[in-house]
Amino acid sequence: MSTQFEATVDIDRPIEDVFAYLADGEHDPEFSPRVLEISKTPPGPTAVGTVFHSTVKDAGVKTVRDFEISELSAPTRIRWHEVSTNAVTAREGGYDLEPTRDGGTRVRIFNVLEGHGVGRLLIPFAGGAARKDAPAFGRRIKTAVESGTA
């Protein structure tokens, strides 16, 4: 059983800057309060095969999550999938970027969430919470990138 959430946001920064910021997954805690810590293997620039190791807190429960970059097409497309085993995982996720006429960037983020074992019972709740937060998540990404953190 799976479900998807997505959000689209316009960011007032050039597409190359937004791509670089998002491809560096170590920025995730700057816009995702659920990410408590994150690191990547191997060190250096993000590439296909890079794995981001994170500790997250969802509904008061800490879990360890590992996401592998499966596609990186600068400056328009980033894809990942979760390689860790949890009750609810991100089977696929990504960012689609396109330039706007005013020199900014339109970003679409999505995740396909999948339930495993007891997670099959949790997926409607996890998906509902993710869809409810999706617009705010997009705004947090916009704020982080535009704030000069990028």
C-alpha cells in the first residue's frame, strides 16, 4: 500500500542555485524540522549513489533513515529512494525544477510513501499528515533557499 504527497513552490533564486542547495541534502534540517541530524556517504559532492543517513522524529518516534540518490540531472531533476527498513518508507521522491520567466525557480517536491508490515495500517495517517504539511513544507524550502542560507 502506498500514497503520495507533493507541493510546488516558486523560489526567487536562479535554478542553478536552487539545484545546488537541494542536491546538498545536508541542508534538509534547515527546512525539515523532523530531520534531527544528517550526513552523507561518500563525502564530497552529491552524485548518483550518494547515501544520506538521517535521524528523524515522526509522531514522537525517532527512526534512522537512509536515502540513496538515484538520479541527478543538473539543474532540473533530483530523485531518491529510501534504502533503510522502516514501517513507512519513501519508495521514491524527488525535486523537479524549472526556471520561471522572472529568473526564479519553480520547484515541485514529491514523495511516494509505502507501508510495510504494521506500516500498512499507518500509511493513511502518514500520507494524510504529509499532504496536510506539503504546502508549508514548500514554503519552508522557499524561505531557507531565499534566506541566504543557500
